[in-house]
Amino acid sequence: MGTVSPSSAMVSRDPARLNQYGPFPREGSDGEPMVGGLDEAGRGSWIGPMVLGAFRLPREGLGRLVELGIRDSKLLTPGRRTLLASELARTGEIR
């Protein structure tokens, strides 16, 4: 099973820190192809306090994201983000 490598553009070069939550496998436990994405919240472009979130789901589930209207989180109200987070938790894997 392959894994997604950390980006070379990341500031930290410490492998233990880059993978502190473990690698994100490209396949599910059943070998099904998975796709993933991430979003950040914080000040500036990677400057200052920051929170990152990652999500993955089976490739065939991408249509569900379109149905839900998943887009840039900054364009969503806090209430809509909360509702979408609940739906995403049922649809895929959040880290």
C-alpha cells in the first residue's frame, strides 16, 4: 500500500513531526482507491497560529462532496461548516 509523502514545501524537515499523525494511505483497508484534501485556518499564508485538517474518502464518494456544496471553508458560515463536518464524518475519514 502506498502512502502520500509530505510536501517538500513544508517548513519542518523533521520526519517525526511531518508524520506525527501517521501517513495517509492512498488505499482504504480494502484496497479501494482513496482521495484526500486539506484545509487550513489561521493568520496569513502559513504564518502565525494555524490549524490544518485533512480528509479522505473513497474516490467514488467525490460526487457526494459536490452534492454537499463543499468549497472553500472561508466562504461558509460557521453553522454551515459545523453541519458539513458532521456529514463528512459519516462520508470519509477526518484527521
